[in-house]
Amino acid sequence: MIAKVSIAILVILAIVAFYITNQYELDRQNRSAVLSEQLKAVATALEQFKAKYGCYPPDHQSPTALSAFLKKSFPRATESGILAFQEALQKDPAKSKVISPSEALVLYLVFMSSDPRDPYRFATKMASDLRNTPVPSWKDANLIRDCKLMTFYEFSEGSLEDRDGDGFPEFVQKAAHGASLVYFDARTYTGTPVDGDEFKLSLVSQRTTSGAALPYASAYDRRKKQYTFYNPKSYQLICAGIDGQFGVDNMTGSPRGFPVLNRNAPDAPPRIPELDDNIANFTSGKMFRTFLAQE
């Protein structure tokens, strides 16, 4: 009798375990699909931006690239409007506002004004010290109407957050543990080692555990000390995946994003996080490690 009860309990436990495992895997697949679809939708919006303005948005990591973008895409922009935007970013040296790649993505897809002479009109308001008002400037309906925004993508309710309090929000992916979607303009790809083993690029919000995101590279030339990056003429969108981390240092295990290289590249440093579940716009919806294995 006891034996029969024990067997029955084991069978029940096995069924429960099987059910939980299946539900977990289904949930994982569903979340991966959501993240992949979000990335595809944003990529489509970037193509629409390029079709209208002649090139992809800058990621604000290079003043030279930003200047070239303005000359090409907004040749009618007045100097006073551009200066007002720059001054708003630097009005308080103690609280200088730096637009991150994640914030740049949202800025150009949502908050550019339709006036070709003053495209940063709304962004200038965002950069101004309006954070003490009851409603953040980038949600102010009156400002939105006044500036006539050129919107290429409708981000879902509650998915935009100003985590560093500089007036510029990021697109937060709830299914990726709140990690922000990161955008890298090909004109500013970089992976030059500085300060030993670190790489100088903007950090994703410090409120997450996702560390620093960097663009992906496919090869490394040790003689020239240069990387060959994926999508060298367009951009990279990088989603942290359902673990919410952009990369893990193989040596320390700490969350940190590196330019991850093709495992077949002969001169590639051994930096291929085996647990990386990131998704990029060039991986066709696959996790990056799966993409590498199929190259």
C-alpha cells in the first residue's frame, strides 16, 4: 500500500515538474518572441526615418557624426535652433545632460519637431530644467501640440522612462527585466581598448544590472587594433534578452557588454559569453549565440 502511494506521489510530482518546465519554456519563448517583434518594429521605424531624412539617426556619441547628420538631413535648420538645443544640454555644468544611445533612439523616432528649421524644438524643451513641473516635459500634451512632432514609432504606454533624470527617456523592455533597447549608429562604432581591459562607450541605465552595451564585431585586427563590426554601414539595435543583461565578463562574471566576436575569427580575443541571449537586428530574431553558431 505504502509503495503504491509513493509511486502515485512520484507520478504526481513528475507531472507537476513536467508542467512547470513546459510552462517555463513556453513563457521563455513567448518573451523572446515579444522582444524580437519589438526589435523588428523599431527597425522598421528606423528605415522610415532614413527614407524621409536620407540617413539613419545619430546616437549622439560623436559631435562630428552629429554635425554631418544635421547638414545632410536638416540643411534648413537655423543656427539659433541648434545652438539653443546644445545650450540646453550644457546649461548647468554640474548637471550636464548627455544623450545616451538608448535615449537617442527615442529622441529621433518620437520627439523631433516637424519644422525643418527647428527640428530640436521639442528636444530643447526636454533638455530644459522642467523636471520640477507636475508633468515631465516629454509627456506635456501642450508642448507636443505646439511642436508638431514627427513620430515614426508609437512606444507602448509606460515603456518610456527617464531613469537618469536628464529629461530624455529610454525605451524600457519589460520582458527583458527592464533593460533598455540600445541603438548604435555605424558612424560611431568603436571598440578601442582604453584603461587596460575596459571599452569606452556609454552605459545603459545604472538602475539596471545590464551593464554596458557595445556594438557586436565579427573580427579583430591585432596589428591595426581595429574591430570589423556587423552592419558596418547602418546601425545595430541590441536587446538584452530575457535575462536582462547585455553581456557577462568571462573572467569575473560581472555584467558587462563587450564587442562579441565570431568564434571562427582567428584573431578574436576569447570573449564569447556562452550564456548570452541577446537579440540584435541583424540576427533575424535569433539569440546572438545561435546566430554565431549558424554563421
